[in-house]
Amino acid sequence: MYNPFNKIISEIKYEDLEKLIKNNISEGWFIEYKSSFPKNKKIADSIASFANSEGGWYIVGIEEKENESSPSEIVGIDIEDNKKPTDKITNIIKDNITPIPYFESRIVNIAKNKVVLIVQVFEGHDAPYISNGSIYIRVGETSKPVAIDDRYQFDKLLNKQENFNKRVTSFMDNEFFFRDTFNQPYLEFYVYVDNHENILFEDFYSKEFFEEFKENFNSNVQLADEFDVTASTNFDNAYSSVDSYILRHVYDNPLLHTGLTLELFQEGHLKLIFPFNIYTNLSLNNKYESLIYYDEFIPKNNKNLKIIDLAESMLAVQIILAQYKRLLKKYDCNCDLNIKFKFKNFNSITPFMDSEEYMEFICKNKLPINLKTSIDIPNRGYQKCKFEDFNPMAFVINIVLASGIPRHLITVISEGYSKYIKIKSKETNNSKDII
């Protein structure tokens, strides 16, 4: 989008505001000046018009020349009369515009008790953005309401959302190659970052970032507040693609082995391939207390039955998602995330969890056996999530749901998962680190 400052909003200083006057940067399609706060409705209409168009800058505290649209003086707004102006603009947007457009705001101090408020509004993907019951678009230096019979403008706004959905879907449909003979169950996990500035990692192609990328996904991370433990994954194969970096877990396997694979893009997008380990009742961890009961439920002729260790799989995926979140947070990501789970080759799967209550469940209901080859969560489209709400533990619960365990047993699963964490901690002789 157009940027009169040629820098990110968090770096804008008083000198940059002076350049607006010096360079005679006039109001228009992408900029609107206000010497003071107008009425809330007027503010919301302007913000919505930018989101429905190509984005723009709403600046409060700069006066225009009389009968002109050029800035004349940095007058500022009184901080005593307008306490917490960034909170005020946020509340106006949230209370008057639906859906809420993506924006960032900043105040620049110009004198004692005087500030200029800068609001950067990004072009929205969920158009149309409705302000107080009407749809506004940018026309020159004004916000113009769209007439109810203006089919062209309505179609144009709806196409924004459709085009964004196509980009996300295309990203999630561009899968990794698997041989036809590959029949191991696996998870495909996709995150498409709705990054309005397009690029999250500015130095993505540098040697320094490549090393940081490897280090991030090979170093310990705290799993969650409820677990006072750290853990890490082990990726030993790192290289690049056209616009991404790839990590793989190869070790003693052939290089063409289809194993744990992670791909990260400059925009922050992520693709993860996670193959599930397959067990028999005899090859599960012998430290599980429930094994003595579990054997009773396994058919004697279980040749085609695929047992997955739920806790083991949950831990591995949670580690990677926590490492991913850590990296995004380091680069100040505050974008919406679009997420999709795809479970493949999942037929004949049955889950195991070390839990007495789970044993009681299968005693009463028999083993849950997955009959579907593939499962998508959500079934259609993708799930939206704000970055601050991105909870790795909450997302790995989808593995539980896909495996066939009913939702009402989630608390039981949590107990079994905690027991598994304790087992892994003892195996590493460290109560806090799991590798």
C-alpha cells in the first residue's frame, strides 16, 4: 500500500510529519488529515472507506490549508482533552465498523501535552466493511457511500474476499509429493498468515536468518503454562526452495524417506508434514500403566489395525507449533492466522492413551476405529485465528478429535497427556527438559 513515510508506522517521528508539509503531501485516495477529532461516525466512515479501497492513513493533529487539501501546520491534539487517543480510535472502530478492519496506530509527541495520532488502515480481505449500516469507499479525498443499486462496486468489494480465499486455498492445496506406495498415516498442517504488509521476515534470504530458522526449530521451547517443561524437535536436514526454507528429520533414514517436514515462507506461512508412528499393543511404551488392560481389547487378528500413541503425537506437534509461535512473536506478528488440518491415510487408525477412564470407555464401547481415509478440520474452508489467540495445546486437540475419541473425553485425554509428559521427563532424567 502507499506509504508517504517510507517506513513502518512504529518508526515514524516528528521529523517525518514535517516532511508531509515540506513535500506538500495532499489529502486524497490514501491520506486524510484532521486538526482535531471529528464525530465518531465521521471517523468510522473514513476508516471503513480506506479498508474497502486500497488502504490509507488517517492522521489527527495536522491542519490543512484553507480551501485546500494540503497540510499547513502540525497543531497536535491535547492529550489532556483526549486521553489515550489510540484506545479511543480502537474503540470507535470496534463499535462502529463490522467486520473490524486491520489497522495499526501510533502517537507522536510534538510538544508538552500535544500529540499527533497516526492510524494506518490496511486494505481489507473481508470486504465490504460496513460503517454504521452503510458501505463507504474512497473517492479522492472523501469517503463516499456506495449506492444500494451500485452492482459494480458491490461485486468489486466481494471479489476482494473471494480472491483472498482463493490464495489461501491454493496455498493449502499445494501439497508435498508422496509416492503412491506411501501408506503411513500423516498430518498436513497449514498456516497462512494474513500479513497486510506481505513480508514478515525482512532478512529472510540472509545467512543470519537461515541460521536463526534452524536454531528456532531445534531449540527447547516451553510447551505451555500448565506444563513447567521445555522440549525441542530434531531436524537435521535444512535447505531452501524458491521462496521458502525446509527442515526435515532424516537421520539414519534414506534421503528420500518421507518423514517429519516443515516449510517456512517469507510471509510467515507454514506447512508441516507429520507422519504418525504406528504401533502394535506389544510395541507401545512399556511404562504405560493401562497396557495391562489394553491388551484385552485388541483383536487377536489385528494385522491391519494401526495404533497411534496419542500423547506422543500431541507432544511432537505441540512442540513445533510452540516453536513456530515463538518465531512469529519475535518478529512482532499480530496478524490473523488461517489454519487447516488434513489427516491422510487415516483409515484403520485406533488411538491409545494411558488413562484408566479411557480403558473404561473402550470396555463399554469397544475400540474407536477410523473408517475415513482422509479428514479435514475444518471440513470446508479454513479456521481463522488471531495471533494472540494461537494456542498450540488447543490446536493439537484436533489430533484427538480426528482419531475418534469423543469430545466429552477431552479432560481424560489431558490427564493421560500429563502422565506421558512425566514419563518423558523421567526418561531424560530432567524434570524440565524433554528432548
